[in-house]
Amino acid sequence: MMKNAKEVLFHIAKWQREKERYIYKETGKMELSYRPSDTWLSYEQAASGAGTPIDTGTKWGQNWQYGWFSGKAVMPEEAAGKRVVLQLNFGGDGLIYVNGKLAGASDQQHPYIELTEQAAAGEAYEILAEAYAGHQDEQPVYSKAAISIVNESMYQFFIDLNVLVQLRNGLELGSLRVSEIDKGFRKLLAAIDWSVSWDELEVMALAGREIMRPLLECVNGSTVPKLFMMGQSHLDIAWLWPIEETKRKIARTFSNQLALLRAYPEYVYTQSQPYLFQMVKELYPELYEEIKSYIAAGRIIPEGGAWVEPDTNIPSGESLVRQFLYGKQFFREEFGTDSKLLWLPDVFGYSGNLPQIMKKSGVDYFASVKMYQTYENVVDPFPYNTFHWEGIDGSTVLTHLMDYGPFPNPADVSYALFQWNERIQKEDISTRLVQFGYGDGGGGANRDDLETLRRIGNLEGVPQTAITGPLDYFEDLQQRGVPDARYIGELYYPAHRGTFTSQARMKQGNRRGETALREAELWNTISYVRGKLAAYPQDELRETWKKLLLNQFHDILPGTSIPRVHEEADAQFAEIEAEASRIASDALITLTDKQEDVVSVFNSLAWERESVIELPSSWEHAETIDSKQLTIQTQGAKRFARVTIPALGSRVIGRNAGPEAEAGAQAPEVSVTATSRSLENSRIRVELNEYGEITAITTKETGTDWNNGFCNRFRMYRDQTSIFDAWEIDRRYEEAEMELPETASITVISEGPLFAAVRVERRLNQSLLTQEIYLEAGSSRVEFRTTVDWKEKNKLLKVGFDTNLHANEALHEIQFGYVKRPNHASRPHDGDRYEVNQHKWSALVEGNRYFALLNDCKYGLNVKGKQMNLTLLRAPVYPDANADIGIHQFTYALQIGHDGFIQSSVVRDAYELNTPVQIVPGAALEQETFLSCDQSNIIVDTIKRAEHSNQEWVVRLYESKGTSVNCNLAVSEDFAEVCETNMLEQPIDGEIIRTEGGIRLNFKPFEVKTIKFTSVR
């Protein structure tokens, strides 16, 4: 019988391949006209223009161009009373208007647009369609514009048949259920005659459906899992297409889904990313109004939590806060809804402090699909589907990790069986959340999906299914009982490790944008609170923030998009930095007077700091406001001075040209010396070899040697991945290290009382390196101010530091804290983490000794035993053939100490490396500290005006070293009230203790607090 079953299935497979000819009858062609467009056009603009006739088989368009196609569909006599669809194939995705209204889209998963369920002969439909020509240097071909009658009974027949075929193939072949299905198939084979006329097909389809009906009426027993089916469409805001194309993609997606919502009352559609809703609001207002009506009815669910679906490895903590702040704000103001779920289906790993940021942003649940999709990487699999995820501070969120399954996520029997049978957690769960609908480029579910779901809701042999929103799953789960499973720390994604480094300009632009926005908000807030600034630029800052958040999308910031995407993002990052710097500068000017020959040095960090600054070019000498002469060091035509600036305050210095200046201008003692082979100050000595590599680092006080081998050693590897070039770093890359034999030219460029520096010039394969190695007086930090003219293809550049510290783990800064990761491969998951991400610093710690690497824009590194290797540049060739070619400028630094990590200045020094002081002409009107904290492990990260109040301002601060602490926050300005809030600036329970001149706060390890003050002004 099994042999006979195979023969029957062979026949049925043939039917399925040929089903289109039995379902659709082409009754006429449409004549279309065509006009190209290089810009987005509204419907009115496109309809008002005239096109030229275009024949099928014609190539059209150019790279990045759009085509508008227009014509008229007239119903033929034989279509009367029938369902009629339009099939348009432009060679690219199309957005279709019928009689002036958006009707749907033409794409791979949605090939037909329904014109009417019941046609009237002679009725005409005006068609206008916009299609994308693509950007692959290959013109699309317009191939079809046809009107077809739908044999609805035959369509339903094939849905029934497909359900049973997939069910039969997904069950045990020896089961009774399979035997009964095979029996039904044999009856079908005997009854179906494909030689009948078109009109007789309907009768045959009905007869066939009657044969299958009993098989489809069988229901499950009392023990059956349940799948909560979430209709959705993952839409990459940019990836293999630019944002310009996403404008059309979201309109196509929503128009398709709205058509389904009209036709299927049980359908519920979930859409994430408020940015996409805003795009529709601005470009397609009629579409937006219909979307709003379905949201009000509970049929479209705006969820996801964040402004876009961001990368969570690289953005700062404050950036992630703003993703939630502005994302939830949009949904609340536009739709009156509150997002409770962070939905990140396609993001490459999840920060260990994300649970805290979520909880304090009013987001209770997390769902993703990515953790099990590791491509060619052989990994230690993640152990859970449903669990409590605990972050580095102890915050927990209920989490469900889903599976992609067969792409493109059709809602069919095979997909449902896969989602249950392939789950990781075989015990303690009886439900799963399952996404369905075509994604990556949008699109969403189609009619086949919804018809199938109507049949399999409780079909015997298939998990129960119900179309729901995502919160229904989590709320049901909590009622049933959540498994005891708990996972602590980051959700490290064991693939796509190259995204920490690819497209280095994205990483640098993001870091600079975040820093510039911090400065802009902080100085505007201080000026506003002190009554110097008439109006706080809230709207301008919010829009600049949103521009930054957009470019943190998970295919832009990680560097995995086509060239145009990164070119546009690079330009936007430059705009963000320029806009934020201007806003900061405008505020700083209000804090100074107009005195000449005086400058004020502003410090935005909440601790006193010393900084070497460059003096105005006309100054030969300088003094503080209390007439203390500053020590000057000259380098070429530039003069430098070292200034001590109070916490969140300023220091005024003036030009001193009097006799006392000349008298005090005797050559100061050279306290930092340099040769072509060394740098030395009062604390450390650094020795170099002919390559510019460090051969010795010695602490003078103790005689401690800090290096086990070479430090600042450049290492280049062939970087040829098996798949996903820009995404991956191959596990075996270290086996392909290249020799870099050329020695360096090393020149002393400065030594004196303040600092010493040498310049290292060297060829690295095809690329050129210029580096200034810089050491200040009294410092244990060595900076490497680096320029690389990068000319490589498929190469990976790291710089290694071989220390003599013994440790089994390294510390890596993440958002609002750090994580510990192994520096060995003792277990599979340890070995999987052979490339990890960091923010501003990483460190090895041995007792009281620590060796830290700081950086101003580098996120990837690996720590292997005693070796710390900072990843500097990559050169993937897909999807951008010229990724990172060109000149790169960046700074990294080493810092050593033996005063213990908790007492160390590593975190503060990393902030200082990334946050230069601001030098403003004129004297500061108030030099006193605006705000300071008496505990060094508390970092004041953000100062801003409250979102919805002119009288309130907000401070966000966190514990940075992983230890509980009580602290006093001194505030120079009087305040009427103070309260703690969540990250949305909504007050939370708990009283803050006021002290004379400030407040007292208690912090747990890595805790983030948001404090809101009410001004008395």
C-alpha cells in the first residue's frame, strides 16, 4: 500500500504544480501606459501626468527609478457574477491603485489584486500602479497585465488538498490518520477528471471537497499544544534597498493587509516600528486613516516598543532609552495604545542590560526569532524557548524565542508542525507564539495563509492555532504558569560577529552623534535652569534624536546594507553631529560673556578633570582667573596648556601678555620624554621596537612589567567567510594570519612638561598607517591616535596587547554597566564567543591590577588568555563591494593600574576619551559645579529637560562598577520638588531623601535611576 500511496502523492503533486490553470481563467489583457519617475509622487501627481504605451516584454527604468503604469480594466461578459482578479507583473514590486484607492501590492507572495467579488459586464476599473526598477544594473521587464476570472470552488479545493498533503507528510506514516488520508486521496484520484471544461471544473471541485470534508472535520483530543499565530511582516527599514524604497514597501504591506482585514473578520495584524507608521502618515494619509480605524477596532495591533527595530549591541544606554521613549510616545499620542512588548525578530544579539531598560520603560515582554538562526555557524544551541530573562542588574522580563522555520513563514500545516516539533524546550510549555507573513522586505500574509488557518484551528494532528496579537500569548502563558527556566546575562548571538566592526564609519558616526546630543541636552538644560536660555529647543532635539535612532536600525548601524544605505547614513550622522554641536554651542554662548582674550573651558562630566587644551593661536601665555600662570608646551605652531575643570562646570583662563608672563616663561622642566624607541613620564616607561610595537610597559614605582609579549601589535588576517560577508567573522580566521614585515618610520614630535608623542608611519599590506603614540605627564594611560588609509579586500585588522595578567574572564562595558565574558574556550558556549562587543572600554583584572583598553569608536574585540585584541577594520565585499575603503581616524588607549578596579578611573577615563571639553570665547558667568556625585562609581550620564514640562528637568545616572553604594548628589540650583521616575519620566513609588544642597540616593549594582527635579524659577 505504501508504494501505491507514493504513486497517488505523485499525481497530487502534479495537480498542485498546475493549480493556477484550474483556478484562474485569463479573459483579457490590459493596455498600459508608462512614465518614469526619479522621485516619490502622490497619487494626484502621478495621475495627472501622461505616459506612453508600453508593450509586454519591454524593459523599462534605470537604477533607483520608479515607473508609473496606468490603464483601464473592463469586465468581459463571461466575468459577470464572478470573482475577478488582476495580475500585474512589472519585473519589480508594485503598489496598485484601483479607482483612486490603494487596493494592494503586486509581489512574489501577492501576485493577484482582487477587483471585485461579483463582476458586472462592461464595468471599468481605472488602474494606476507604481513599480520599482531596482538597482542591480539590470532593467526589469514588464511581462503581464491580465484580467482573470477566479474559480472560487477550485481555489478552495486546492487549499483543502494542500492542508491534507502537508498533514499526511508531517505525521507518522504508520498512523491511522495517515491511512485515512491516503484512502481519501485514492477516492480523489478516482473522481477527478482534469479534461472537463472550465464550467464543469466548479462541479468537480465541489465533489472533491466533499470527499475531503470528513478528513478536515476531525479534531484534536484533550491534550494538544496551542500556537498563537501572530500575523506580521518584518520590514527592514533599509538593507538591500534604500529608505526611499521603504516608503513604498510599507504602503504595499499595509494595503495588502488591509485588503485581508476587510475580507477576513478573524484576522488580526501586528505591525512594529512607529517610524513606519509615521512614514505612512506623511505620505499616504488616506491609508493612514484606515489603519487608525482598524487599530481602534483592535484588528491592527501597533506593538514592538522601540522607534525602529534597533541593533542592541552598539547603541548607548541612553539611545535605547530614547528608542522606547519616542516609540511608545508615538503609539500613545497617535492611537492611544501602550506598547508592552519588545519585538526584535531579526536583531543580532541582545544586551545584558536590556531587561532593566525594558522594565523601566514599561515594557514587560520580549520576543525574537533570531537566536536559533545561526546559518553556517556550528554552535552550542540556546537552551530555552520560554523563560525569565535576567539582566545584569537583576531585572527580569518574560521572554519567548521563536523559530523562523520554512521561509517565508507561510501559515500552513508544515509550518505549524515545525514550530511545535522543533522547539528546544520539550517540557513545561504547551503553547508557543508563532509569527506568520512574508517579511524582510515587507508584504505580510496572503489569502492562502488565512484560508489555511480557517481549516487547521483544531484539526486533528496539528497543534491548535488561533490568530491573535502577541500580548494574548504572554497573558495566556502567565495564566497557565510560566516555566521555571531563567537565563542570566546577555543573549549572545553566536553568528554575525562581523557586525561589531563592518562599516566603521557607521560606528564612529553613531558614537559621535550620541556624544554630541548628550552635550546639546546637558548645556541647554543647565542654561535653561539657570535662566540664561529663553527657550529650550525640545522639538529640534527630539527630531535630531529620531534621526539618530533611525540610523541605529539593525541593518544600518551593524554595517550590512548596500552602499547607498551607508552613504546616506554617513551623511545623516554628519548632520546629527553638526546639528547637536550647533545646539550645544548656542547654549554655551548664553553661559559666557563677551570678554576678549578670555576663554572658558566647559566640562560636561560630573567629576573634576584635567585636560590638555590647545590655546588660541595668538596666545603665547595663559593664566587662570586668579592669576595663576599655566604651564605651556609648544608643538610646532601650536601651544597647549593643562587645565583643571570642576565637575559639570567651567574654568576661565585668560591670555597673559604682561611682564610677569615673560618672567615666568622660563623653559619648564621636561617631565615627559620621548625617543624613537621610548616614552616616559614620572609613573611609567614604554619601550618600542622598529615596528612601533610596545616591547615593555613598566610601572616605575613598583617596577611592575605589564606585558607578556608585544603590545600595540597590528595583526591582519584573511577574512573570507563561507556566507554573509559583512555579517560574519569565520571561527578559523586566526589560522589565516598574514605577515606584516615592513618596519616603521618613528619620529619624536613632542616632549615637554605636559606630554610627549612619537609618530609611527608604516605600511600594513596594501594600507598605510600613521599613528601618534601619546603620553601625558603623571598618567598611566597611553593613547594611540591613529589614521589608516585602508585599501584592503576581505581582510581583518586587529591590534593586539599581550599582557602579563592572569584572569579567567574579561570585563566589557555595555549600556549602563559591564558584562564578564570568558577569555577561554573551555565549553562550547565559551568558544562561541570568540568575537564580542564592547562600548568604551574592556579590561583584564587580576587582584588589584588591571589592564584596560579604551576606545572612541571601536566595538569588536576578542580576549584570548592574556591577549586583548581590538578589532579595528574589516573589508567585506558583500553587500558593499567597497566597504570601509578610504581613510579612517580613531583613537584607542591602554590604561594600567594597581589600585583595584573598583577604585580605578577606567570608566571615567573612557568617558573623558570620548567627551572632549568645550572651549568657548568669553568668561563663564557661573563657574560653580551644576551637579556632582561623591561616589566615583556613579556616572551622571544624561541631563535633559523633561519631555512635557518647562519647569522640570531630568538626570539619568547609573552605578558602573557592579557594587551597591549610597551617594550624595549635590545640586547647585534650588529645586522645589524632586522624585524618581521610570525611563518614560513617569513618577514611581519611593521617597527621595533631600539633603542640604542636594539629595541622597541608594544604588544596587548596575542600577539606573532617573531623577526629575522641579525648578523654582
